[in-house]
Amino acid sequence: MNTFQKNESKETLFSPVSIEEVPRRPPSPPKKPSTKICGSNYPLSIAFIVVNEFCERFSYYGMKAVLTLYFLYFLHWNEDTSTSIYHAFSSLCYFTPILGAAIADSWLGKFKVLSLVGLSLIALGTGGIKPCVAAFGGDQFEEKHAEERSRYFSVFYLAINAGSLISTFITPMLRGDVQCFGEDCYALAFGVPGLLMVIALVVFAMGSKMYNKPPPEGNIVAQVLKCIWFAISNRFKNRSGDIPKRQHWLDWAAEKYPKQLIMDVKALTRILFLYIPLPMFWALLDQQGSRWTLQATRMNRNLGFFVLQPDQMQVLNPLLVLIFIPLFDLVIYRLVSKCGINFSSLRKMAVGMILACLAFAIAAAVEIKINEMAPAQPGPQEVFLQVLNLADDEMKVTILENENNSLLIESIKSFQKTPHYSKLYLKTKSQDFHFHLKYHNLSVYTEHSVQEQNWYSLFIREDGNSISSMMVKDTESKTTNGMTAVRFVNTLHKDVNITLSTDMSLNVGEDYGVSAYRIVQRGEYPAVHCRTEDENFSLNLGLLEFGAAYLFVITNSTNQGLQAWKIADIPANKMSIAWQLPQYALVTAAEVMFSVTGLEFSYSQAPSSMKSVLQAAWLLTVAVGNIIVLVVAQFSGLVQWAEFILFSCLLLVVCLIFSIMGYNYVPVKTEDMQGPADKQIPHIQGNMINLETKKTKL
């Protein structure tokens, strides 16, 4: 055992560690003066980047605009599955930028990834485009034009939303107003965005010679991870209390990595820590294309001067962004500044979170009102029944089961229905019901089987000198998902072929044949062409509204000839889609304060070697936010209004946490990220690094 003399100081040395060579940044070629736009400080290359982003965002948002309804109406998935797949796709689009950023910063550079990978392969291309295009635009500015670079991010966001505005308006029209193979034309709705992606590639390539293309700086992602791992492991190995502490835990990587890299990683980790609460904001914002679109399908979309498709309501978001960005930049932020309030980037983002909370609270209130206006839903061991009298005189119908025999008290007149669906109570999940039909001097007993949680129509008809009944199952859901549905009953003694549109027809059998429900476009149907084996005629179906399900009984009256008796099985949507305006306005204001500010904040706070990595980390928060929605949609089991309240409350809690974190964050200045040249790489001898000896008193 070694002994030490009292008060003697000894040198405590760390074991030498082999240094891992960090690739030096290749010397940059001398910069040539860049061409400016109209004598301003904006490089001309920015125009090509912004136009490219417009086309690419047109493609992306145009496709996303119709995606939820494609799942719901074309693939016939339910609302929860449609929402989950929509957000799974969105999450993947915002997760792949991590791969794109690694390739851009370490291998090909932003320009090659953006043009060769991003625009060639859309599936993986989103990962190549998203982390690079914003940072690549920022690279076009010289440091002395930092103010113009800051405003560039607003222009960049305007281009995104201009493309989104046009695509979310036009693409749903291509889907809903054009028919392909008897259905909505999803082929055209997806094809036009694909064409715009080709245009994006051409426009971006045209500006190739004008771009400032910073070279890649080595495998930055790998260097960052190795630096962090070495710092943690080195601190663990030297955890003795006799070893002097260091100012920051990353300083324990100083034995192996250059000071500048450690400083950059410090800046990166501080910002990444701030990003932890951010996914919850995106979980709310991205529901405009899923839950809010599904909410719109249950509303009346006739605005009087224009009839909206449910997915067209999303056009409000980019439209309001185009209005709000200059409004906030030129008016609101300046007024706040003149009031002496320091409205920092992090404070803007916190206010954006609060506005998103309010938007979802309003969405919950709208959802509650929609549910109040919607037809009731039969519960377990319950069914809803309506009775339609197709005989030529009034009739009395009685249910013989004791629990239900008081329901149908009033007589039902000829060609009338009961005022509303009657709720029948079952003893088991399925049950046979016995009915007593009294018509003139005739008394008939009949039996029909029903199953719980369904709607039924009981048709009473003349059958020669007697009467009979038939039970028909109605639509299986309380709404038609915002679509208009029709079905027909044919009382004639011959089959009828009905042409509802140029590529939609159906055949209804003779003698009270009943067709299945068919989905049609909302609108006026004054003369629907029909034909039998020996004659042609037309029927006036009148106005068919959103969300309604109609029954038409084809009859031949002596006085009026062939006509259709119209019954609304399910009433039309009553609540106007205009009630979604407040929630869209609030969530868009939230997006402008949060997203635009966050883009500029991410670029300004990122070390020069890690611009794309930090942009990718920002986009990764979007991916995680979409995963949150996916999980809640699949496993929460909440009714929709309660789900909206849940998201609002969660974001409010996250906002409080983010505000505390932001209060303690000290923004990094540009000069703080530039280390002296002589401190970039420690002195190296062979494979060993000279370590400073430390005097430790024992």
C-alpha cells in the first residue's frame, strides 16, 4: 500500500486515450457574389427554393387533404382506423427526416439530398426534403444579412401554405366533382399532386448554378452520439470524489473530442431538451386533416353561395396563414414590442400552445352540439322501429309484447309513417316480435325477428283481399358519414330500372322489392330517369341534403300517375359547417406563433455544422405528435368531444412545463457558437493526446 506524507501533493493523471480523428471541414471555395432579387439582399436562388417548396407542398397537402375520406369512403374503414392510418403516414413522413439529415450533413450535402433523393423517391423523399429545404434556404444568406434570413422563414412558410391553400381547395373538387368508374375520382385527386412533384424537381434543378452549397461536414450524427457516449462513460469511470468536477457533463469528452465539437453538442442538447414537450402541440394541429374533417362530414356544408366538400374546410388553414403571417409580423408583434413587452421566440410558442388549447375546447363544444342534433343510437337490447302504411286506408298496428304494447297507439294513415322511430326493448340480443294489424274488418297477426342495436322499417301493404307486412333493416349507423343515401321500394307489378347519374343505376324488383342504400351527390334531382320493360318515365326526388338517408316508394296513382313518395329515414345535417370557423382561426393563429417561430428559432440556435440535424429533430416532434393521436384514437375509447377535451387539457399541462423550461433557457448568440480557430483541435502527438495534469490535494 502506498503511503503519502502529510500535506504532500501528488499528480493525479488520467489514462491517455487514443483520439478519434474528427474530419476537418474541407476548405470552402471562394464565394462569388450572389445575384440579388430586385436590388434587395435576398439571393435570387431563394426564388427557386421557394417555388420548389410551393410545388412540393401542393403535392403533399393535396394528397393528404383527401386521404382520410379515401380511407373512409373508398376503402370503407371506420373513423378510428382512418384516423390512425392517416396519422401513422404523417408520423412516418416526419420521422424519415432524421435519415435525410444524417445523409445531408455527413455525405451528400443538402443540395444533392434535396434534389436527388428527396424529389425522386416521394416515399423516402419526404425525409430528404423536410430537414434540408428550410436550412438550405438559410444557407443562401450571408451572416451580415441575418435580418433578411429571419424574414425568409416567414416567406418560406408563406410558400408552404400557398401550395397547401390551392391544393386543399382544388384536390377535393377533383375527388368529389369528377366521377371515375361510378365513384369519386381519387385517381385524379392523387395524380395532379404527382404532376406537381415533377414540376418541383424541374424548378429546383433550374437554379442549380446559383445555389450556395455548403459541403458536408462529416458524419455529424455519429460524432454527436459518440461524443455524448464518451462523455457519459468517461464521467462514470472517473466518479471518484478526488477528481475535480467539471463545469458541464459534456466537458468529460474533452480527452477525446475537440472543444468546438463539444460546444456544438452542448448547444444541440440544450435545444433538444426544449423540444421534449413539443409533440403534444403537433398532436392537436395535425387533427385538422383527420378528426376535424370527420367532424365536417356530419355538418351542413351548404354555405348558400358555395357548397363545400368536407375535406375542403382544410383550405381555411393555409388561407388564414397567408393572412396571419404578415398581420403578426407587421402589426401585432410590433405593437407588443412598443408596449415594452419582450415577446421572445419561446414566449410566442407558449402563447401558440394556449391558442391551440382554446381551439380544441371550441371543437369539443361544436361536437357536443352536433351530437344533440343527431338521431339517437339504440343501446344494448334495444332496436328502433318505424312503421310505413302503404295500403289505401288507415291501419292500427299493435305490438303484443308487454314491454312495448303501448308504443304504437295512434292509427297510421295511408302512405304515412310513424312520426318517429319507436324504441323497442328486447329480452335478449335477438328476438321475435309479434304484431297485430287491424285494417277495416281484417285482423292479421304477423311475426318478425330483430337484432339489437339496429334500425328497422315495418312495411304494411295490401296483398289481394288481405294485408301483409315485411320487415326491412335500415342503415346500420346513426349517420351516413356526411354522404347522401337513397333506397327505393317498388310497388309496381314490374321491375324498374332507375338511373341516378350517368354512371350509376339500380334495378328494383317488382311487387314491393326493396333496393339497398346507394350513395349519391347532394343536390336537386327534379327528373330521375326510370324505365320498365314497356315504358319510360321520370321521378322528381327533390333536394337531397347532406347526411340524410331517404326512402322513395314508387307508386302508380290513378290521379297523379307514377310518382315517388319521399321519406327521410335519417334527417339531414342541421348544424352549419361555418361553426368550424372559430376553431380553425384559433389553431391557425397558434400555428403561426408556434411553427413559424420554431423554424427560425431552430435555425438560429443550431451550430453551423448541425443545421439539418436540428431541423430534422424539429420535424421529429411532429412525428411523435402524430403517434400520440394514433395511440389515443385506437385505445382511448372516448367519445369524440371527450377526446377533444383530453387533448386540450394535455396541451395545457405541457404548455406550463414548456414555459418553465423556456424561462430557464438562455438563447445562444451567433458569436458564442464560433470557437477560436486555435481551439478547434487539441494538440495531437501520434495517436496520443497531451492531457493537462491536475494537482489534487489528498
